[in-house]
Amino acid sequence: MQNRPIGILDSGLGGLSVLREIHALLPNESLHYVGDSAWCPYGPKPVEDIRARVFAITDHLLALGAKMVVVACNSATIAAVESLRAAYPVPFTGMEPAVKPAAALTKTNTIGVLATEASLAGEKYLRLVNAHARDLRLITRPCPEFVDLVEAGILDGIEARHAVNFHVMPLLNEGADVIVLGCTHYPFLRPVIEQLTGPDVAVIDTGAAVARQVKRRLETDNLFAPEDTEPTIRITTTGSPKILERAFPKLCPGLKADLKQAEGLG
């Protein structure tokens, strides 16, 4: 029987933080990932441009047989996920900053939110705040340097520590005891962030929660892969395959995948 893949898309390589969570939870599922590194980052770009890219990549994934699509990018989710659900018959799962769990964790009533410009400006983020953190203090900060570091496979060292200190220390100085990683690139820098924050500050993201949602949707729609098929993982990029080949082992150590250029999406 055919093992149709779960399609996963992101502005670049950040969504691999979600892919590894999905693979850990659903190892029998085939995964086909498209990182739009040639257009990365999405955050500062106009919503119309982000939406056009996301629709083009979705068409590409569906043409290759994807049974559902994970929009593993907060900016892309805000710009396009509702339009995608209205336009296509397959299930879509998107991202949102972990404001609700952060609100339950904070003791200082101060939360730091690291996210992209598009995410912080979106109505979805404002709805989350109004629903779950209206009486709390949220300090927001876009971190474009984090995206650049992850795209280059730089996850530690002086450059990574300098960028983390620059963006995270102001949140700590303001009393934040929970840090929300509101971009799928950022979890790759979590070890460096946690070295700075220490054990008394919670650092949270939504990758594992998205993987659980994917599992629930597969169950609801009876889309689980047949047990007698061999899963495959294909990682493609609209950017440089050489950069992907160099960065992938650092981003997903131990994970075997077919790494290729994404054709027709330049």
C-alpha cells in the first residue's frame, strides 16, 4: 500500500524543529519537507508575498501526494493557514506562540515572547493575548539574527551566544520568568538560551504540541500510514543544497533523510 507523506513547509530550515518532533511521535509516517530558504526570512515580508509562497509550496506538496500539510512557520500560519483551509480539501496544522501555557507557568506575571515581525503583528497573536494573558505583561522581541544563525547551521559558539544575550537579557532584566520561542527556528538555539536563563526561567515552544495535533488529525481522518510500508523522509530546499547538506546533521543529528533541491519553486 502507498505511504502518502505528511507535507511540512517553512520559510527555511526552522521547521525541521517541528519535523523532528513529528518523526519522534510518528516514526512510521513518511515526511516531505520544503524549506523556502531562497525567500527566508518570511517575517519582514508583506503578507501577500508570504501567502503566495505558501500556496505555491502547498501546490507542490499536494502534487507529490501529501495527505496533510503542516505549516511549520508562525509567520506563514498567520498569513495563510485560514486561506489554505478554505482552498484545499486536505487537513492543515499551523503554529501559534505558546502564550497559553506561558500564562499558566509565570509567577512574576511577566512573559518574554521571541517571535517574528509578522507573528507579533498578526491578529492571531493579539487574540491569544486577549484570551489567555490579558492581565499579564508580555514583552515582545523579534530576533532576525536567530533565523540567520540557524539557516547557516550556527547553533553555538560566540556568535550564537552574543545574539542570544542581546535579545534575551533585556527580557530577563524586565523580570520575565517564562520565555516563549515563537518561531520554529528558535528551538535550535534553546540550549544556548537556557544557558543564559538558568533553571528558574521556563523556555517553551510548541513543536511537541503540533506533533500531537498532527497525530490527532491523522486519527480523526483515518490517515495513518499502513503498517506494512517503509517510511521515507525527504528534505528539500529552495536555497543552496550545499548549505542544507552542511546544516542538516547539526539540526537533526542521527536522522536519515534524502536531501535535495526543491524543483520548480525558485
